Amino acid sequence: MTMLLYEDLARARMREVREAVGDQRLARRLQATRRWRWLAGWAARRAARAAALL
């Protein structure tokens, strides 16, 4: 009986770790998306300024 309790606890902890890893992965994706959007906007503004000088 005690072994089943420890197995259940281990499974629950593994599930929590997987969920946490998934959350971290999502957070990194969102951060990368924000970074690329910012960079694309910066590049577009810079290109517009360069085109205005021509």
C-alpha cells in the first residue's frame, strides 16, 4: 500500500514538472515573439528613414 502512495506522489510530481516546463516553454516563445516584433518594427522604421533620404 505504501508503495502505491509513493508511486502516485512520484507521478503527480512528474506531471507538475511537465506542466511547469510547458509553461516555461510558452513564456519563452511569447518573449521571443515580442522581441522579433520589436526588431521588425525597428528595422521598418530604419528602412523608412533611409528611403526618405534617397
